[in-house]
Amino acid sequence: MKTLRILAITAAAAFSVSAAPQGAQNWATTTTVTPAGNHVLGNPAASARLVEFVSYTCSHCANFDEQADAPIRANYVAPGKLSVEVRNFLRNPVDLTAALLTTCGAPSKFFGNHAAFMRSQNEWISRLSNASAQQRQRWSTGEFAERTRAIATDLGFYDIMKTRGYDRAAADRCLADEPEAQRLAAGTDAAMKQGVKGTPSFMLNDTLLDGTHDWRALEPQIRSRI
């Protein structure tokens, strides 16, 4: 499919940023992992810290990623002013399956994996909407790995991972990672206790931004803290 054929190019293009001043570090290429296992893009010591709570089955999250990724990286992350942490907010087994695949492999792969799933959402979400009763039953019965692999098969997730350099065996290992699934579920529970009720939601410098769910509302608040 056309979308899948261009995913690798799209992800690379999405991460291009304005050139940093000569001699300055471009922080948009730096990924770290928090003690809780979440991925952070940018300068870990940035004066402003943004946390994004996202769901892969959330259309508003995909819209936000499309609108915000390039300007966030170019204007705030690359010069070291802002760090961006992604926290998964699981709404259903499909969210969990996608999250297991985006966190698969080295930390440096995460943000490319994340973009690949967000940018192809329109394509695979249509498969979700049109899934048969028999397919949905496979997603909720059997062993854990059987369920996640059935979802990955039916929604085309293996094809997405192939564009990211993962063969089926590598993807299957991550789809069978129950400890990682438990970590992701615990993160969702923690977010709910912090007051997160939907996605996308944002926390800036440890303050949850009530009523802020898109780039238009978020950017002025970032600028005010830089």
C-alpha cells in the first residue's frame, strides 16, 4: 500500500529540523528513557518539560502529531529548550499492541516507531473498524501473545514494523513481552490518578494542562515557559 511504502521516508522527513547554529548541539536527535520506562526526546536538562499522554487509536492524537511534531522539534527541542516525554494511555487491546511495537528495540528507535504508527493511523484504523466478529474474538481469547499477534496480523502492524527494520521474529518477541504490557498498563493507571481523562493530554513542567488538547492551545503555553 502507498502509505506503508512511504512510511520510512515520512518518518525521516518528520524528524528533520531547522539547522542548529554552527557549533550548537541538535537535541532533536537525543533520546533517553526515564526510570519508569518512558521515552524522552531532547535535552534532559531543558528548562521546559512536556509530557504527552497519547493513545494510538485516538484520531486527535494522530492529528496532533501531524501538526505539532515538526515545529516542536525545530523551534523548541533542537535548541535544547524543551524535552518531550511520551506516555502511553491505553484504551483497548489495540492500543496495547501498538505500544508494545513502538517500544520494541533500542530506545533510539522509539520516536521513529511512534511516528510510523501515528502517520499510518488512517489506514490501519479502517481495518479495525471493518474487523469481523471472528477477528475480534481472536483478539480477546487465548494466550497473551496469541492475542497481540492476531491484532498485529489483522491490522497490518507487521508491515509497519517491516518499514522500520523489524522482521516478524523481532516483532513477535515484543508482542509476547508481558512485563512491558504490565508496565504500560501501570502507566495508564498512574495517568488516571494524575487526572488524565482523555487523549491527547499534556503536562508541562509537572502541571497537567486542563482543557488543552491540541497544538493551537498548547504552543502558547510552551512559549510562555521558554
